[in-house]
Amino acid sequence: MIDSKGFRPNVGMILANGAGELLWARRVGQNAWQFPQGGIQRNESPEAALYRELNEEVGLTPADVAVLGSTRGWLHYRLPRHLIRRRQRPTCIGQKQVWFLLQLRSADNRVRLDASPDPEFDRWDWVSYWYPLEAIVSFKRDVYARALDELAPLLFPEGPPARPADAGCGQPPAIPRPGQGR
């Protein structure tokens, strides 16, 4: 489903553990890491899409998480020209997303990347709160920054950890990738 401006409605999921770390997942067969996200289907609410995608992408159910909140509105990003499929109708030029901040209530061994017959991720790890701004592909960086900035007070009522001065600006610095783990 693409809206009249060419944006695909989508939900993004920022899943935090008890230490305030975030679930960071690697796309199958790529060295591309991101937060879980997925499209909203016709006649589906963002909340319904959240729970469907949460189960499909990381194997969790509503009982495994608490929803701490969501962004107040749509956050948009445009795809780089080379990623736009111009022969597809309607043409999708990017995504508009509602981002949800979730707190994991279950043990992290409940996270399963093989819950769907066509998994999107092959690895995951916990990373520090601002790490994604340094590691996400550049065309998504502004949306990630806006979502993390808006949602941080819900996870850190006493104030979020200090944001690195260069996080989300320019090229990501040379930083270690998430661990070999899960």
C-alpha cells in the first residue's frame, strides 16, 4: 500500500531491555543492521501492524513486551534514487513510519528470528541507546534520530544517556559492530 505522495506506511520498533539497550538486527545475508520495521496493510491500524510485525520479525507476542509509547506522527524518509523501483506502480519513493518504543518483559531468549517462513534478520544483539545513529544507513539516519530523541524520555525519565556529539551527523565513525552473539 502506497499513499498518494509515494510513501509506504510502516511501523518501526525500538525494543529495549531492562538495561536500556536496544535490539539491533542484521538483515539476512547482508552487513546491514537496523531496528525491526514493517509495512502497514490495508485496513490495519499501526498498533495491529506493530504486533503482527513484532511476531513475524523477532518472534515476540504482546505478552513479551510493554508499549511505552509511540511517535506523535509520521516520520518520513526518501529512498535514494538507485533504490526506487520506477517500474512498480504505484511508485514508492520512501516510507512514512510511526515508531513504537517497547520494553521487553520476557527473557531475551524469547527473541526468535526464525518465527516467520521468510526471516528478515539472521543476527541480533543489544546495543547502546545512541549506537543506531552511528550505524544506520545514511538515508534513514534523520528518522532514527527523530524517533530516538522523541522517545528517549519514556525509557529514561531521569534523562537519557549523553548523545555523542557526532551521532547522526555525516559518515558514521569507525565503531565496532555488535557482538557475534545471537
